[in-house]
Amino acid sequence: MPSSLSCSFSPGHFWAERVPERFGPYEVLRVQPYEARKEYVCPGCNHEIRVGVGHVVVVPLEAPDLRRHWHNPCWDERKRRPAGRPWARRP
């Protein structure tokens, strides 16, 4: 496994992944459907992530208060989108 990527299980059945990227390193936590108890807005599509929908939480290591909840497909497709604000909020 490359030294720039580390994966581990964390409490609460999250899958944690630490990845360096152009906006600094961040941690990706995978939220299982039974753990999703609140609604969020995905910054990738600006649509709602409903209660009971599995998704990912992306936490910048240098600014954990900027964490964002993403739909799994939106997070997987983020590299194909044009560059913009990395942790944009809903307009």
C-alpha cells in the first residue's frame, strides 16, 4: 500500500481513509445506511442526503470544522468535475 494512503476501521463502523490531495490531506469516513440519522446537503450535487442513505463524510485534517457529507457517487465522480471550491456550501 502506498505511504500516502492509509485505511483503517474506526469506531462506529466507519471506513476511514486518509488521502493527500491538492487542497491538503483529508479523511474519508464511510457512513452505513443504518448510521445515517440526519439529513445533509451534498456539495457535489447540492441535493439532499436523506436519513437512512449511506454516504461519505470528508474531513480535511487541517480544518475538521469544514467536514462535508457527500453522496457516494458524487464523491467518486468529483475528479471528473471542473475545479472549484473544494468544500462548497449550497448557494
